[in-house]
Amino acid sequence: MQDYIWLIPFFPLLGFLINGLLGKYLSEKVIGILGSAMVFLSFSTAVVLFFQLTQLDPENRLFINTLYTWMATGSFSADVAFRFDALSAVMVLVVTGVGFLIHVYSIGYMHGDRGFARFFSFLNLFTFAMLLLVLGNNFLIMFLGWEGVGLCSYLLIGFWYENPEYAYAGNKAFIVNRIGDFGFLIGIFMIFGYFGSLNFDTVLSAAGMQPEWVITTICLLLFVGATGKSAQIPLYVWLPDAMAGPTPVSALIHAATMVTAGVYMICRTSAMYVLSEVALSVVAIIGLLTALMAATIAITSKDIKKVLAYSTVSQLGYMFLAAGVGAFATAIFHLMTHAFFKALMFLAAGSVMHALSNETNIDKMGGLKNKIGTTYRTFWVGGLAISGILPFAGFFSKDEILWKAFSSPFGSTVFWAVGTLIAGLTAFYMWRMIYTVFYGESRVDKEVALHIHESPKVMTVPLIVLAALSTVGGLVNIPHYFPMFEHFLDPVFMKYINPAAFEASHGSFGLELTFAAISLVVAFTGIWLAKVMYVQRRELPDKIASSVKGLYTLLFNKYYVDELYDKIIVKPFVKVSDAFFYAFFDVKIIDGIVNGSAKIMDSIAGVLRRSHSGVVQFYALSLVVGAIALFGYLIFG
Amino acid sequence: MLETVLFFALALLAVTAAIGMIVHRSPVYSVLMLIITLFSIAGFYVLLNAPFVAAVHMIVYAGAIIVLFLFVVMLLDLRHESDRFTLTKFSRVLAFIAFLVFLGEAILLVKVAFIDGGLDIGLGGQVSQLGDTPSIGKLLFTAYLLPFEIASVLLLVAIIGAVILAKQNLKPSQ
Amino acid sequence: MPIEYYLIVAAILFSIGVLGVLTRRNAIIVFLCIELMLNAVNLTLVAFSNHVQNLDGQVFVFFVMIVAAAEVAVGLALIVAIFRQKETVYVDEINLMKW
């Protein structure tokens, strides 16, 4: 069966080809079913493989499927090979499982769109690239998938490219990602330079033999890639703008799967990260800062999708915090639960927008609770899950992260305290949105209000499934009692590491329970505060905002980071481009070379043209000269 | 001995006639010079144990082709030419240099291949009865049957083509 | 006689043919020179046929002759046709094969 791993990425590729090439001849129904079915086939294959994997001993849980040698030059060779171990299995199941639900949802959401076939072919292409990323057995395949998902992200953000703002958002995402990819690529070059191979097993098992500064540099460069793809400081700015894409895209790419690629990559190369305390600390601190910053911005945002986007950035920060304290299994655990509840919330937000003729401003919503009941209830589940309320999925993963941030040998009390604060902020801003959207009086435009309707079944069923997953998804890993998920993943992370280094250095079971109680209290406080401010005393928010006007403006304008980047990077770059790269380099040198070579050709041709005189004897002479040359070769050659 | 004398006599005749052909002012004489060369070549064929080829050579070339040439020369009423060589001196010199180099290389190739023994050609199977009519006929109608038939088609096509090209009233303007 | 002698005579005849093709202006003479070159090649074929004691070379000569006959028929017809149009047989005055 392990020879069939290639089927997993193959199905979406097939779907992409069929929908991409023949899409305009097919009906919406065929396209939607085909696109979803391909992902479902991948999912089924992955499930079968997953159960086969669990049959093996924990240490030997690894399938490798080598298709062919991609390139072999000198000492370098790279195979097209897929790797299916516990980590890949989790990622593949999340990508295809959540991906399938989102595909189904899209059938309803994109109904009637001009680019229906294009949308599904891109979505399938994305799934293909993402599966390459998580299944690749070497850095090259991983990078291929990495670039592929970046491309699809660009294509789908700018899906409605007629709107220049959306197209701009697509460009922004692409360019910011390029910066990160650049670091990633340099990191891969360094890996090849020092290890002589790009194969995961070869590189990771040899990581201990390299000097620490090499490992640190490689890890930091890889992390630059991760900050780009996973929207961390300083490269997070593209993700909020990426909400320009259709909502299922936001759910699939910019919440559940692609943006977690950075977390996956760090976990995949965990054997290197644990060797460098500097790199781990950088990862943890950046993650924590990003989580804090994004959470504070989310408090003031008025756009339903932007709130979710900043929330995603914030949750990704949590994952990096977990990875940064060496709790890789926990990071992946949170990745999974986050995929469930964030996909759920995005899709529910999409359902809200669907009901309100694509309105995204939460000030123009309100009182929707009874009008779109299913959407409301699923959104509510998502809100509880992300706030970390027992027994929803988010509680287990988030609490695990906070505990590890404190107890791990790389952790500290500060990590825990800030993390808990962010958990409170998360609960607050998420419930602020829920209360604003679903409770209180309706502030919907009159015209829109006439058309409010619940979404069709094809959209609500995925919502319900995701809501169920968000409810019970956390139960796969209950610390001390039922840590199945960790036990499943740990062999992957501990393969090249001494597990003893990861034993909790301090803290006890009792303390853990106390911490869990504290975070629960903090979460409830956040929800209660939101309720007070946005349901019971609606004048409070404005009062608070005007009393700390400076802070509010700062947050509302997202810390002016976009403006800052614009001023110190984009503007000078544009200026230099205009003055030097365009006016001098492009016009004078590039155009000069192009036009010059054309001119040289023209003059040569002007001379050679004379040889076409029509005088047959001259042609015959040329023939004789050729014969002479041939004879000369025969005699002297 | 006789063979050697014959060979050199024929060679001298052939080369002289060939040179005469390309330098003579009158096209009619050039054609007649070619006949002499072709006769000498027929003599070579006889010396090379190929009497049948020699006979066919005479029939086809002297009997058909050369007569055709003479017809055309006379039909077009071509007399002595004043400028029989290419007009620019440069092209003449260039052509002569090409001629010398080409000839030199050809002879050098023969020297390298045979006199220095650089070329190794194995001997074929048939030794006796070379060049007589029955054995060539046998070969033509067995191993080379298909090319032989195709050649007849080629000739047919050539006949039709020649007729069409030469037909006066087939100008496109009319 | 050793084969080299025949080959050298053939080479000389061929080269003379080349020289004629390159220098003569009269298309008919150019044609004659081409015939001479073909015959030089035929001579080498027969010489080799004798040298290696194999009749195939002589059969080849037949085919060369057939092609030469066809070529002469068509070629002379062309020259006649061109002469009717242009009133000349000088190749440097017939420069239709220009760019």
C-alpha cells in the first residue's frame, strides 16, 4: 500500500487538469462534484494509509514512496519521493479532510460565479501543492509545494481580479511571501552546502555533527520562510489583505492549511531546531509577539473577515510559541484543532456574508441570531472552541500550549503569562464579534434585510460537521489520561533527539490543573466583558475608545505597520526603481542590448543578403567550398 | 603493357577533350569534345572488365543524350560566344582556386586511401565472369528489381515533364 | 592497372566539370559539365566494382545513367522554355533565384 502514496496528491492534480482544461464545457454541478470527489478520494487514500500506519510499531511508522529520480548531477541527487509518517499523516488528513468540507461548501458559496470552474481548478491545484508540501521526503519537494501553495494563494486572493484592490492584495501576498521564500531558499542552499543532501532523514540525522552557528543560521533562515508563509512578524501584513479572496479560500488557505505550512516545516526540521537554543527562542518570542499584536488589532477591527484574519495570525503565533518551547506535538495539535474551528468560523462568516449580500462590516449586522439559526449555532461553537472553553477542541490544545510554555525547559513564566493574557483577548474579541453580529438590534441596511436567508444545505452541512469536529476534536489528546495524539506524533520528533531533554523541568500535575482553571477563568472573563460591552451597555465601547483615544487609534490603524513598510521599504524602492532601474538600467542597458542585438543582426543580414544574388554559379561555388571542407575533414580530420 | 599504353592514351584523350569542352567558344564543338571524353570513358569501362556497361554507356550518352544536346544547341542557334566565361575576374579567379584545391584534395584522398594503404576494402564474392550481360541482367531483375521498375516510372515522368515544359502554347499569360 | 589511376583520372575529369560549372555562362555548357561530372563518378563506380569484384557498382552506373537521361530531358526542356521567355541562355542573366 505504501506504493500508492502518490495517489494522494495525484487525485487533486487530476481534478485540476480536468476542471482547468475542460471546465468551460462542464456544468457547475459536474465541476463541483468532480473537484470535491477528487479531494475526497485523496482523503480516503490517506485514511487507509493512516490505519496501515497505526498497525506498525511506533518507532517504525514510516512509509516512503520513491517515484523517480528528479535530478542527479554530480554529488547531488533528488528523488521525487513521498514520506508518510505520523506528522505527514496528521497534516494530510487535516488538509484533505477540512479541504473536502470546504470544497463542498464552495459548491454553494460560489454558485453562479463566472469563474466557477477556474475556482475549483485552483482549489484542487492548491490541494495538490499542499499535499506535495506535507508529503515530500526532501526539502526540494517541500519547496516545490511551498511555492505551489504560494502561487495558488496569489491566484485565489486575486480571484476577482477585475477589482484592482483585490488584485493588489494578491500581489502584496505574493511579494511578501517571496521575501520569506528567499530566506527559505537560502536556508535550503545552506543545508545542501553543509550536509550535501536534501533528504530529510539524511539531514536530520546528521544535524548534531554540524557546528552550532551553522544550525542556528539555517534554522533562522528557514524561520524567515515560515514568517512569510505563516504570517508572523514582520511579514504578517499580507494575511489580513488576503481576505480579498472568496471566503472558502480564506478558510482553506488562509486559516486551515497553507498558513500552517511554516509550523509544519519547523516541526519537520525539529531535530535541527532543538540543537539551537537561539533559534528556538527567536521562534517562541516572535510567535508570542505576533499573537499579542494580532489579538490587540483584532479588538478594534470592524470587518468580520479581518477579525478572523488577525485571529488566525494570533493563533499561528500560538503554534510558533509551542514550537519555540520544543512542544512540537502540541503545535501540531493546535494546528489541527485550529484548522477545525477557524475553518468553521470562516465558513460561518461566509454564510453570514452570503445572507447579507456580501456585507462584511460588523457595524451593519446585528440581531441575526434567529434569522440564520444554523450559522449562528455553528459560529457559537467556533467561538467557544477558539476561546478555549472546556470541553471544546481549543481548550485542550491552547491549554497544552500554555502549560508547555511554562513547564518546558525552554519555557518561562513570562511566556505563560502573556499567553494567558492573549487567550483572554481572544475570547474578548471573538465574542465581541459574535455579540455584535448576532445579538442586539438589527443594523442591517433595509434593502439587504429583505433578502436575509439561511444558506443552502450544501453550505450548512460542512458547517455542522466542522462544528462537531471543533467540539470533540480536542478529545484525542487529554494530557495524563488520554495523550493519544502526542504518543502518535512523538516518535517523529524524538527520532533524532534525546527525549530526556524534553521532560518538563518544573511544574506538577496540581499546578497544571490550576493553570487550566486560570485560563478558563480568563476566557470566561473575556466573554463576559464582551457581553457587558456589546450587549448590555452598548455605549461603553465608544466611551472607552474615546478615553484612550491614542491607543484606540493606534490599534484601529493596525499599529501603522502598513504605512511604515510603505514609507521605509516600498516608497524608496519605487523611487530607486524609477530613477535607476527603469530610467537607466531598463531603458539604456536592457533595451540597449535588445535593440542593439537586433541592429547587429540587421547589419549582418544586410551584408549576407547580397549573397542571395540569384547568380547560380555563386551558389555552386559555395557548394564546392563545402565539398572542399568535407574532403579536408576526411583527409586531415 | 598494352593495357598501360591504352590507359594512358585514353586518359590523355579524355582530359584533353574535357578541357577543350570547357574552353571552346562554340557550343557545338563543346558538345563534340564531350563525345570524345565519353568515348574514352567507354574505353576505360572495357579496360575495367565492364563491356556491357561500356556498350550501354555509348548507346545512352552518345546515342541519346549528346544528340539531344546537339539538337538544342542547333535549335537555339547558338554560335561563337564572345564572353563565354563569367564576367568578373574575381569570380573566375575564385573558381579556379576552388578547382585547384578541390582537385588537390581529391588526389590526396586517393593517395591517403590507396597508396598509403589507409583504406581497407574487402574483396567481394564474385570473381569470374565480371560485367557480362547475363550476370548484370540477373542482378537487375532480382536484387534491384524494384529500383529498376521505379527508374522506368522516373523516365516516364521525365518524358511527360519535358513535353509539357517545351510546349510553346502553354505560357501562363495565354 | 591499379585502381588509383582510374580514380585520379576520374578526379581530374570531375574537377574540370566543376571548373566548367563555376565559370561558363552558357547554361548548356554548364549542363555538359554536369554530365561530365556524372560520368566521372560512374568511372569511379566501375573502377571500384572491378577492384572489389562486385557487380553492384555496375548496376549503380545504370541507375545514374537513367537519372542523367531524365535530368537532361527535363533540363534541356527548361532551357528551351527559358530561352523562349528571356531570349538568353546565359546563367548570369537568368537571376530569378534572387532573395
